Amino acid sequence: MRSKRKNPFVRLCSVMAGIVLLCAVYHPAFAAQAEKPSKWWQKTIAYEIYVKSFKDSDGDGTGDLRGILSELDHLKNLGVGAIWLTPCFVSPQKDNGYDVANYYDIDPAYGSMEDMENLIEEAKKRKIRIVLDLVFNHTSNENEWFQESRSGRDNEKSDWYIWKDPGKDGNAPNNWRSIFGGSAWTYDEERGQYYLHTFLPEQPDLNWANPEVRRALIDVADFWVEKGVGGFRLDAITYIRKPEDFSDGKPDAGDGTVGIHAMTANTDGILDYLGEFKAAVQDGTDIFTVGEANGVSADELPEWVGPDGVFDMVFEFSHVSIDVADEMNWCKTRSWTLPELKACFTASQKTTESTGGWYPVFLENHDQPRSISHFLPEGADRVAGGKALATLVLTMRGTPFIMEGEELGFVNVSWDDIEDYQDISTRNHYQFALDEGYSEEEAMEGVHHFARDSARTPMQWDQSENAGFTEGTPWLPVYEDYSVYNVDSEMADPKSVLNWYLTLSRLRGEHEELVTGSYEELFHDDEQIFAYTREKDDKKAVILINFSAQEASYDDACIEGARLLLSTNENNVKGRLAPFEAAIYQAAA
Ligand code: GLC
């Protein structure tokens, strides 16, 4: 999902980069940054598993929990201490599990409760914690809570969802458009009213204004804390509080609709709900929470993740949305420059650092394009490029979040036929483009750039058929490059992207300045190089990454007397970077 409202990142990031330094000096929580990271999740690396695509143990073509269990050692090798599993609760799978029919059980396609308990235990033996994805803005329409709610206007759960009478002429109550396209309202015959859905009609929004709903969700989270999970990702959490005003918004599309994001994201009062959730679920435990906070800008981060924030971390999207011109219209992209991308990171890094908050460093997730395709010039060398981006993710301040396959250097798929894409949102965006008058070729170009399927193709384990993902027919085709880009082959190649991840992961473990050290950007206006320092006590690392396919030069005063710790280029020279070279120096602080 991409942010539009409150995502004028250019304005925001440049203002932030300036004021954050000032705030840092005066903020009462400033002292917190000097402390050691006391929490296990600050020192570790997190890894996202798209459960459906990671490893299939029973040959049905769909990944499952036993499959994950069989590959824990790969993650251990990478230095992973937290695995974020995409939702594996009972679900009709209209949005691959982000439509939950029963939060208290595992979808049979993924295994059983016993499989989950085993996974939690076996992971713990390897010092890895399982993190679940709680989809609490909405449920599936097949959830029994919704079934009861829709059955009439006077049942016990009648107020658990957002119901409204039809507007004039029996139409939807307002002109809001769902994030996946189409009206955000669906009429329910049984109840004789419309219900609101931020996403698909099969994903009705819960009514968080009702204390019984909030209690029920706290009970779900408590149930999983009891099972021993290490934390939660809170899905689409910025949409939970609806505004008082349900009137029409100013249209932003030819059909007179307005994207719901602009009407409901991050509504005043949302922090009260989240504070209540935190106190009830988290206090007294060692779990962490990370919110999917689309619509929260870098300057708001202190309230969300500061020492008294409602989450330990939030995913903030200014950097991944840098090329988004219109969240619904994938044919319109925005061109961007490296200094703009740097400004996004610097704003988040400095805001969280200066206020004692923490940050999940990420370039990819299951909703985003692959980072090599997203942030590097077309035709970029995948191996060199993948290593350059890995260096960024593993040397910034915060907990790195790696998306499955990112450690192998995966790139976007570009299938020719829209029918090859399984993701419903991708298909809807394609249709929206056609409805807006774009040609099929133009609409497909948008799909090639933004489709969520690119991040969801099966994991590639070895050179065998289907890359060792399944012995059956994979639910989504394995990417054709699998004979080169797979775990086995990359483990055997010292120059692979995977081996670079292993090296960086070890380095991070040995250099605390790379985990908690302060961050300072260098050479901000440089269009090729992303450079910064990480400093703690008497240790200082200087990180230099060439984002371009051309050699780049820089003023090497910043590394005078410094020792090279690592470079992707064995012929590294001070003052110059080869195309996509990443180098880390250790300087005296
Ligand atoms: C979040 C998820 C996305 C899902 C949506 C609806 O944005 O990351 O995959 O489709 O919420 O639950």
C-alpha cells in the first residue's frame, strides 16, 4: 500500500532533515539514544516469510508451516532472530490470508495448530522468534463475527462493523473508493445496509469505536502471546479509526470517487486505541510490535515509536513510495533523484534516533516491487546491485527487515498477460488504468513496475524442478532464473548476493556502532553516492554506496586514516567507487 495523503515526501523530508537536528538537542528523550539496546529485537535481523511461497512440504504447490520448519537453518545462517509470517490463520484467501475468518486457528492449507506450536518451539531453540501478522482493521466476510453482524440490526455484534443506510437513490453512502479499486461500500441484502471496506468487499472493516471489538482483538493477541510468539506486525493499522464525518470527499479520479486513504488514514484519536492495545497486550512481556503505518509521516514518528510510542517500530513508506504519483493509477509514475531518496531515509533515521525511537530498515515487503528493480537503473547488474542495497539495509540504525528472496537478489517479474498475475489488487489496478483510457501496453507497464506478485514468487532453494519449492505445481510460477539464483548455488559461490548478506550480518554482529550508533549523512547532493557514518563511543563506520552503473568519485577526507572493513570491489580504491560498489570503512571517531 502506498501513502498519498501526508506523503509529500519531498517537502517533508527536506524540512525534516533541517528541523530534526534542532529537535534532537532539546528533546527530553534525547538521552535515551546513548543507551545500549536492551531489547532482543533491536540487536537482531528480521525476515519476512510469505508463507504461501516459502517452502511446500506436502506437494500441493502452496508453502506451509512444516516447509518453514525444514528451512530454519537457512535463516539461522543469515543471523535472523525474528521471522515475520504473513497471516496463516483460517481464511478464504481472497487476499492471501489478509482476510481472516478465524484468528484462533491455522488455515489447513498451511498446517495445523500443532505445526505452529512446533515451529514456535523449534525456532526458539535456534534463538529465533516467530512474529505473527495481525490483520485487525478488517476480517473476512466469512468470519463468524461478520456473519452475526450482518444477520440483522439488533444482534450482539450488530455494531462490530461499519454499517450505514443507503445514500440518495439507494446508492453507496459516499464516494469513497477502496484501496484495491471500486466503491469502499458494499450493500448487504440480509441486513439492508451498506458496510465499509478499506480493501476488498470480502474484507469488511471492524468498528474499533466499539469497546467490545477492541476487547475481542486484545483477546486474540493475548492468545498468541500465550503460545510464545515473539511479536506482532499490525496490518493496515492506520485505518482503524474512522472519522466522524462520512460525507463525500473531493474526487481524485474520473469516476467521481476519492481514495479512502485520504479520508480515513491516521485519523485523530487513533493513538488512544493503540495505546490501550499496547498496555493490555504488551506490558510485562518481551514481545515487540511493528505497525504498518501508511499515512504516518517521519515528523509524526515520535508519537508512534518514541519511548512512550504506541509501537516499538512502524513501517513508514516515504522511501518506497518515492516513485508513486497516484496511488491508484500505476501508469503515472514519479521520477526521483538519489538525494530525494537519501532525504527520506535521513528523515526517518534522525527522527527516530533523536527521540529514542527505533526503526525497521526495509526496502522490500510482500506489497512492494523488488528493490533492485525499484531503486536501481534499468539493466543494473543484479549481483553488484543486490549487494549495494543489502549494504544499506544492514548498516542503517534500526532492525533490518529482509523480504524472502531479497537475500538472493530477486528482481521483478514481467509476465505478458494480466491473467498470469494472481494478486487481485494488481488485476484491479490494471482494470482501473484501462478505465482511465490507458492502452493495454501502458497498463501492463504499470503492472511490471508495481505488481505485488513480484515479491511473491516462490522461494528458490536449489536447481531442481520448481527450484526445490514444491514437488507439485507451484501456485505462482517460479521465476525463470532459478538455476542461478537459488540458496544452494549462491551458498557455493563466494561472490554471490547471499554470501554478501552473510558477511554483512556477521559484521553487524561484531560492530555495535552499526546497530545503535548515531547516523550522519554525507555528500547529500551527490547524485550517485549514498554515504553516511555510524558512530558510537570511539567507533565510527563510514558507509559509501554507489547507486549508479558508472564509476563515482568522492572527497576521501571522510576516510582519511580509515581502515577498509569490507568492499564489494576487491580492487577498492579510496576516493572512487566502481559501479554499484559498496564499501565500509572503519575510522577513528
Ligand atoms: C496490508 C497488507 C497487504 C494487504 C492489505 C489488506 O497492506 O500488507 O498485503 O493486502 O493490508 O489487508
